Amino acid sequence: MIFKRGDGVDPGERALWGDLMSLGLTFPLCIALGFFLGRWIGGWFGRPATGQWVGLVWGITAAFWELYKVNRRMTRRDEAELKRLKEGKGPDA
């Protein structure tokens, strides 16, 4: 449980919740930064419209890459927990 206090607190679960909650901030930041930075850099080369599209694609790619990394961490955690449960250890072990 995320709000549990004391010795039974699992720091991995808190880190997982932190990852999940950060996605809500990561997606709009990556996309907005990619868009505006692309427009700014494109302006240096006289092509702000092209730069904004390249930056937008870069921002969307970065956001989904972060989603992929969080998904991988969740999958590894789930696999470890299933393995532990199959070995006969309880969820509090």
C-alpha cells in the first residue's frame, strides 16, 4: 500500500507510483518543449514551421519513450512479484 507507514513499506512500490504520476507531467512537457524548441531552432535556419513539426515529432517520441521505460519497470516488478508468489511466499514476505 502506498500510504502504509512503518517497516512494511515497499520503496519499490512508492517509486512505481512516482513513475506513474510523473507521466502526467512528462507527456505535456515533452510535447510542448519539442514544439517550441523546434520552432526556435528552425527559426535559426529560416524554417520555423519545419522546425516545429520536427520538434513536435521529437517531443512525442520522447514522451512515448518515457512511457515505454515505465512500462518495462512495471513489467519487471510484476514478474518478480508473480515469481515470489509462485514460490509460496506471501505478499508481505
